[in-house]
Amino acid sequence: MPSAAEHQTSLIEYRNVVVSKNDRIVLNGITLAVNVGEHVAILGPNGAGKSFLIKTITRECYPHAGIPDSYVRILGREDWNVFELRKLLGIVTEDLVALSTGNFTCGEIILSGFFSSIGVWPYHYVTPAMEQKGREVMELLEISHLAERKMNQISTGEARRILIGQALVHEPQALVLDEPTSSLDFHAAHKLRNILSKIAGAGTGIIMVTHNTADILPEIERVILLKAGLVFKDGGKEEVVASESLSHLFGTPLEVVKRDGFYYIW
């Protein structure tokens, strides 16, 4: 009899995926799948290939051709339009922060999510329904007070929440976050994690790519450890986020401590 897992729909599926950068293999035949509705953390040291999992989705890099039974699929499809993809997956990366600075207001950046652009331009038609959705998203992310501020006038933590808002206006099936708390101070990181927990609790899937165990939200049930472009370990959070596993992953003795649903390493 088929298991429940076999009946689940894969949101993102990688099979035998090989990716190179500057003649160096960064994904080395990786195979993994994330199902619709899952909350997943992909954890690994710098250089493990984590960000390239996202770059293959956004078409910033391409897997090697000619490898048998190799593909990247989104909801079962190997071919997709990147702009249409943004309606399925809300992708937030560090690169977008740099692209989103300038003369646009925070409210305009959020509304630009409807057009898969950076900012709202004269040829874009913003409907009252879009404006209402933008206000709802800003309220959810506790950034309503920033609506008229310019992107280059706010903090890094606030900018990160603006970009999450831009990704959320389409009500995507999942948010894909690349190192979301990178460069944030303790207060901003704590606030962002609490907001992401609220988003996960409301039903949006969370796919978290990070090197920091503190980013693993209480709502995340599954953790995938990545090392040297391969899956090192994949399973339930309690089993995977353990001192022995992470010591092997990072190549140094570590102790994992759990507090208030979050994991910290020493």
C-alpha cells in the first residue's frame, strides 16, 4: 500500500543535479525534494552549495546537460517562466537588497511584486485590490510605518522585511529565503524570525537556506544538511539538529542547545 509521503506533491524536486561555477563543482549530483506545505531548513557551512539550489530555480545558473535522469522540477514541470514562478515561490535573496535601493518607496517595492519588477513604473497599473493587499502584507510584517520611506533610508532588517512583503503579495505556496538573518543585529534577527514563524503558522511554506541553526524556526519540521554539494543528512529536526551531526557537518566539535523552540550551537 502506498505511503502518505508517496501521495504528497513535490513543490521542488532536484534529481542528479550537477552545477559548476568557475570550473568548480558546487552541486555534485544532488537529489532531494520539498513537498507542498512543508517547512524545511537547508543547513550547511559556507561553500556547501546552498545558494545554488536557489540559483537553479531562478535560472541564474543551469545544471550540467547530458547527465542521465537529471532535472529540476517545480510542481512537476521542468520548464517554467521565471516571472510566473514568482507567483508560486516567493524568493528572497541578499542580491535583491542591493537591487531594491534607490528612489522607490517601500510601498512601491512591495507593490512591484505584482509585476515581478523592482519598483512600480509608469506603465504598471496598480488596482485598488493590489493596494489593499499591499497594506495587509505591510501590517502582517509590521512595516506599515515605512510605506512612504525610501528603500535607501531604512535599516537592513527593515529592508529584508520589505522584500519578504514583495514576495508575499502573490500569496505564494512557499517563501524561499537565502540566509534571511545575514548581516542583521540580534534584535532585528529575533524580530524577523518571529515574523517568519507567524507567516509559517498562517500556512505559507517556508524553505530556509542558512548556515545558522538559530534560523531554524519552531514550525520547521525537516532539516537537510548540505556539505560539499551533496545531501549529508536529511530528516526530522530533532534527529538531524544534534551535536554529533553538526560537528561532522562543520568539521569542529559543537554542542547543540535547544531553547524556546530554537537551536543554538556552542
